[in-house]
Amino acid sequence: MYCKEELCNIKEKMSADAVQSRRRSLHGVAFIKVEEIKVTGLKKWLAGLTAGVVLASGAAVGGAGAWIETLSGVTGLTASAAAAATSGTCGDNLTWTLHDDTLTISGTGTMKNYSAYSNPPRHSSRDSITSININDGVTSIGSHAFFDCNSLISITIPNSVISIESDAFYNCSSLTSITIPDNVTEIKAYVFNGCRSLTSIVIPGYVTSIWSYAFECCESLISITIPSNVKCIDYGVFYDCTSLTSVTIPDNVKSIYDTAFYNCSSLTDVYYTGSQSQ
């Protein structure tokens, strides 16, 4: 065992480069010098990164999402290598790219389904994404695809999308409006849950079912018209929609489940298009 003085002597004999490049642990978090990572295999390395990073300046930056913007300025990394960290795949034939806080989904076919514990497209940058563009050719929006994108203001969804899976926009708390494509037939569970700034939404006429808690805690939603093909309003669909003042229910609706309008404290006008006997 070395005494404190001996350790100091050993440290003085080590070159500065050796000290900086040495892998070490600080309060249990590993750090490594970025400029020593080879460009080859960079994308794979980034995908598995859980540690912090020590930049050439000696500054420690924790987590991939926090330091990704600095990559192009790090010695030994080209601009193309930095760009690789802002794109990826989100389906067999789908890719995502992030540029200036805009996330773009391109390609054809269905998007991968995610969970709250997996890594949806650019989830590490979810706090800075303000707009999402989904290009024509995409046929579905995967479960949890954009959950917790709490700075998201606008989204463009093409008519090629026929399915929006559960929790897709969960807790997108800054989203104010959205138009669902005409070919979507179901509003899945929790899909807009926690969209607290959502004031208007257009539900297409082909929708036949609205699943549980789809609009829970949409606190700014004022009015809603339920399409004529809907037969059932599930549990908690408008739970805690405290600004909701009016709702139009078509005569096709045969059942309204418990808590569907729970704590809709401002609801004063309910319009039912059917007869009294219905």
C-alpha cells in the first residue's frame, strides 16, 4: 500500500496524456476522453453510452444527450461523425433525423413500438424537440414514440398514417392542437394523456372506438365532437379534462363507461344527437 507522498510522486511521473486518457470513476460514474474514440464504430458506441464524457478541454459532460451538440468541435471527430449521432432507424424501412429541434420521420411502412423503458427516436433530446414532421409513406406511429416530448408545439401527420398506437403522445404538455388523419379508425389508450395545452383536436369520422384514458388530463381542451361511428366511450377517456365545457355525443354511442367524464368540472353542455328513448 502506498502512502500519500508516494502516490503524489507516482502521479508526477505519469504524463498528462496518460492521465487524461486513463479510464476512471468519479462518484461511481465512468468518464473517457472523447478524442480517443475512433470514428469507426462511433454510432454503435454512442448507442450504448451510459457514462459521461471528458472533452478535450477537460470539462466533464454527463450523458449522451447533454454533449451530443459538442461532438463536431472535438478534436478528431468530423462533422459527418457528429451528424451520425442525430439520426437513426425507427422501423424496418423508417429513419429519423433531428435538426434544429425538428424531428423528421421518413420512409415507408410501420414505426417500431416502444415502451417507457426503451429508447424512442431521439428521446434523449425530448426536452428540446419543438416540432415533428412525419413524411408521407409512414403508415403508423408507434407506442410511446413521442412520449414526454414536453416542448413539442406542432406536428404534421400525413394521410398515409392509419394507426396511432397507445401512449404515442403521452405527456406532450406543450402541444396545442393536432389533426388526426382521416384513415385512422381507433384512438388508442393514453395516446394524448397529459397533453395539458391541447385546446383543439379533430377526430376523423372513420373512428369507431376511443380507448381508455385517451384524453386524460387534457386540461385545456374546451370542446369535443365524437364522430358518428363511435359506439362506446371507454373508461376515463376525458378524465380530469377540467376546461371541457361541451361535448357532442352521436346516437351511435351505446355505452359510456365509468369515469369517462370524471372531474370534468366545467362541463355544462352535453349534446346527444339521438332520441330520448335511445
